[in-house]
Amino acid sequence: MTFLTPDPRQTALAQTLAATVPFVAPEAMESARGAPFDARLGANELSFGSSPAAVAAMQAELGAIWKYGIPDNAPLIDALSAHYAVDSACFTLGEGIDGLLGNLVRLYVASGDAVVTSAGSYPTFNYHVAGFGGVLHTVPYKDDFEDPEALIAKAREVGAKLVYLSNPNNPMGSVHTAQTVQDMIEAVPDGCLLVLDEAYTEFAAADTRPPLDPSDKRVIRFRTFSKAYGMAGARVAYGISHPSITRSFDKVRNHFGVNRVALAGAVAALGDADYLMQTVQRIAAGRAQLVQIAQDNGLTPLPSATNFITMDCGSGGDYARALLAALAKRGVFVRMPAIVPLDRCIRVSVGLPHEIDVFAERLPLALGDIA
Amino acid sequence: MTFLTPDPRQTALAQTLAATVPFVAPEAMESARGAPFDARLGANELSFGSSPAAVAAMQAELGAIWKYGIPDNAPLIDALSAHYAVDSACFTLGEGIDGLLGNLVRLYVASGDAVVTSAGSYPTFNYHVAGFGGVLHTVPYKDDFEDPEALIAKAREVGAKLVYLSNPNNPMGSVHTAQTVQDMIEAVPDGCLLVLDEAYTEFAAADTRPPLDPSDKRVIRFRTFSKAYGMAGARVAYGISHPSITRSFDKVRNHFGVNRVALAGAVAALGDADYLMQTVQRIAAGRAQLVQIAQDNGLTPLPSATNFITMDCGSGGDYARALLAALAKRGVFVRMPAIVPLDRCIRVSVGLPHEIDVFAERLPLALGDIA
């Protein structure tokens, strides 16, 4: 990895980019520490696993893995269309929200174009903005919430092509009401598109979701099968917007990019409403446990509308980073925000009951390690 | 799909692109005709299916689909490194060769940059070149072979960033010797990179593959689990080149883009050398049958180093297109080259024995339909 010399044949832009990985995988950390983690609570995965119906559908489709996938992804697009009662032309599918964000930025952002997000929000969006030569402008969080008014003001000030909001928010777990988000949509400046990342929306109350209105060209919304549907490894997510936006993805996307088995699984997962409801209840119960554990140990849990609890460790980033390292040493994988002042926190996913027990046991030990 | 109006917020390049699908899926054709095909012989898939070891590995990994994939794809990269005895830094993984080609073009081709390929060769490469604003220059096939000397001469003439060769070739099935390809590598002009697409190489004789030499920065080679390994729906392929090239993909790729289950399947498929050998033998036998069927019906089968037989129908493109349509009407899905003079041919994949029987039965009927 050390002998990466720039290739003078590459584009001027490509030569300026760093070869970065947005996230280090827990598998790589396990390999580095020479032992598996006892609790995998860092990637906001659904440790309960996906719906048995989804697993069964994928199992059934494995025998057809020799066939190419379906470039228009019709089985899932049609299912989504029925699920939301929204025209199928208003959906586009991709290899996770990460993949969709890459294609979105490619469509909207040319070299030097301005983009706005919150300092400390989802880093893979920033990775794609940099990757297409966009210029990122950030505004601070306000009391651990993304700040729609400041985001819009900045977008207006810099003439942004895209402004990003995640609702509920990762990494803080905070959520705005539907009305606040709708007000933000109404305020999007001409020439700008609101990127509304709703990866965690199924964990949140219904009144945090403005109604879907695909006649509105000011916003594209992204949802995923990686979080509440428990299929992070499958790589299936979707965008919902006006067809003049969703269909333009067909200009640039990898048309056969979605795994055939994953597509079948997502259709089944979408159809299993009972399992989703159970999931949401289980996550709520797990959140309550994590809140208690945080309080028992003198940390301040932030309110969460997601499948994780962000815990304010009450001191600066160095302290939280030390706690993170101490937890990892004791077999607990968690992550934390990267940016001041968010980095006073650690972010703990709701895992399996025994993993929460492990966290309850190791957290005081890790706190002792760094005292 | 009809109400796609350009979005003025998008990049100048994006606004010029057409929302195209490189290939219409057989599933979409079946849905349009209201009945499934009796023989699926159009997409060069491995109808025998993938190795039972690969299917078992995928089945075992399904329970972990809730976990994100592994961004450095280490399990497969390490297996490839051992398989080829080539340093792991010389590999990069992607969502099919289609995905890798997209990222390759993104890294090398800025708006207006020249790219060279053969007229009638792989359309998805051309799709990506257009998608990044590259200017495509083509040279004709020579006696149904891609013409390395003409490709290099054109690359030199236009100052190409990339020159593409598939060996064996799709859609004609022809293959050059290792020496011819090595001579082409030696002749790549300064400032240009040879894109050597070896999607079908496992079906070809060993003396069509120049030795892997990852110290050579003039070429990147692409191979896939979609063809001989029978995992087209999984979306796993790899590039092999000098690390300064392969590692630069880390600047732009979707790091979590490869499906976790697919990765496990590919590792197992790579390890099942016996199944690959059986596959190659089965395909050779199927090719011989298709050759006989073509000859029995007055078509001229071209020599093939792939899992398909391209059949010269002895007349122009209109005739071959009519035959294609007649075959589809009679329940046989095949494809054909799009460009004169290649479009005098149809391209028939080796399918299952009963599908070859269907083809043998329906081909004379379809020929009768258009006589």
C-alpha cells in the first residue's frame, strides 16, 4: 500500500484524490488485534438479522445466481411502488445509499461546484463530493441537531448544487419533525437539490417524515434495506423523487449492479411488515437498556430516533477516543463522531442482548482503564 | 419513462447524456411477450450454475447478511493473491467488470479525452466513456478479430488515454495468442493504458494469456466470476495491474459495494478448480453441438474461445435481426452484434442440454419463418 505513485495519465482531479477508505471494517480491526470482538456495536447494523422471509427468498434465489440481475430492478421497484402508492418512475435503486450518493453527486456536481452539509455528518457523502471535485461547505450542528436554517442559509450563500440532511441523523441520533423538514424543503434555493438521507427513518416516529411528494423537484429522499431491514451486506437502497431526477440515474448507473439474490431478499423484506414492527420494538427496548447503562456509568445518552445511542462522555474528543480504544481493547467495537464538538461522544449500536450485557460489563472497566 | 426533462441543476455533461440501458434483460422481454423463454441463450451466462461449493458458501453466509461487507475485500483479494502468486496490492475488486470499467474510465478520462475501441465491441465500455465525456474512436474488426495493430495505431494517432481489447472477444468469440497480446502491450503508446478485458479467458487455451506482470503499468486486466464461475448475478469481478493503478480505484470506488454473500461465494468458487475444469469441458462439448446445429442449418459458425458460438447468417444485418426476432417469437432468447459487418451474425450461448435441443428444433422453424 505504500508504493502508490500518482499515474500521470489519470485525470487532473483523480491525481489530487487520496486513496482513502471511509470506514475501517470491524473485520480488519479484529484481524489487527488478533481476536474477534465480543460485541459488534459500531456499524449500526441490525444484529437481530433480517426477516426470515428475506433469508428464505435469498436462499431460493441462490440457485439462479448464474443469471445476470435485472437492470431495471422491476421486481423491487414495482413492490416499492405498491408499498408507497407512488409511481414506479419515481424510484431508483442502487448498491446502498453509498452507491446512490456517488451517482447523485456525479449527476449534479462538476469540479468547483458548491455542496453543503453539517460538520461531522455522514463522511461517505463528503467522500463522493471530493471525488467529483465539489467544494464542501459545512455548518455546525446546533445542540446536537443538524441545523436546517443554517444549512439553507449556507446553500443560498454559496450557491450550492446539493444540500445534505440526514433525518434521523447519524451520528447523533437526533431527529427533526416532519414540519421542520417540510419547511426546509420549501426553503431550498433555486438551483439546489435537498438530499434527504432517511436511512434510519423506520426507527423513527411517523411524524418525522414529511409526506412523499414526487411532484416536488426540490428534494430526493434515500432509504435503505441496510438498517431496519437488516440487509447491510446485500447492498440495496433506493431513491424517491421526481422522475426527471430518478430517471437521470439511468444515465450513469451500473445497470446490472444490484446483486440478483439481494434483490429477491429486499422484495421479501419489504413484504414482511410484522418483522419490521418487531424490529422497531426490539430496537426501542435495546435503546432503553443502553440509555440505562450510559446513565449508570456517568455518561449522558442523547435522545435517539435510530438503532444506536450516542453517549456524551462529558469531556473532549481525546477522552472519547481513549474510551473507544479502551473498549476495543476489551473486545467491544463501537465508533464515534470525528468532528468537534460531536467527538465528545461515542456511538453505540443496539446489538443482541448478550452484546448489550458485554457492553454493560466492559464499559465501567474501560472507563477505569482511562481514569 | 416519457417525462424525462433535463434538470438544469445537473452538470453540463449529465444533461447531454441519454438515459439508456445497455442491455434489455431477458426478464423484461419475457414480461413483454407474456411468456418465459424456453431457451435462455442470449447473455453468455453459465446455465449449468455455479460450483456447489460456491452455493454452499453463499448459503452459509446468508445468516450474516445483516453485517456490512468488507471494504478492503480481503478474503477474496487474499485468495486471488495466493491463486495467482501475485501481491495482493495488484488486485482491485468491483461490482462486475461493468463496475470496474466505470471506475477505470472515471480515473483516466476527463471530458474530451480520446479513447479507442473496436466498432461493435463491448457496449458497456462505450457507455462509461460517454458517461465521463470521453470521445470514442473506433477501428473495424479484421476478419472478425479485433485488430491490435489498428487499435494501437489509432490510439497513437488520437492520443488515447485508454485502448480496449477483449480477449477472447465478445461478441465474435475470436481470440488472439498470448504473443499477439504481449506485442500489443509492448506497443501501447506513452500516456495510454491498455484495458484488457479477459472476462472469457477461462474458456480459452492457456496460450492466449500473456503472463501476468504487475510491474507493467501499460495494462490492466479484468476477470470476472460472472462467466466461467457462473455467478453473473453476484456482481464480483477483479482488476489486476500495477499497484499504482489498482490502488487508485480506492480513490473513487464504493468501498462497501460488493455484496457480502457474493464475496464468500467467489472465494469458494475460486477454490473449486475441479468444477471449473468440468465447466470448461462441458462448454467445449456444448460449443461442438452448436457448431453442428449451425452447419446443419446453413449458417457458418465462427471459431470460439468462449461459452458462445457466433453464427454468420450469410446475409446482412436486417436478415440476422429478423432471425433474432423469429427465434424470440419461438421462445429462444439470443443476442447479436449491433454493428456492420458483425451484425450479419447471431450469438448463441451454450445453454443446458435441453436448451440446445430447443435451439436445434426452433432454428430451422425460425429460418423458415423469415425465408
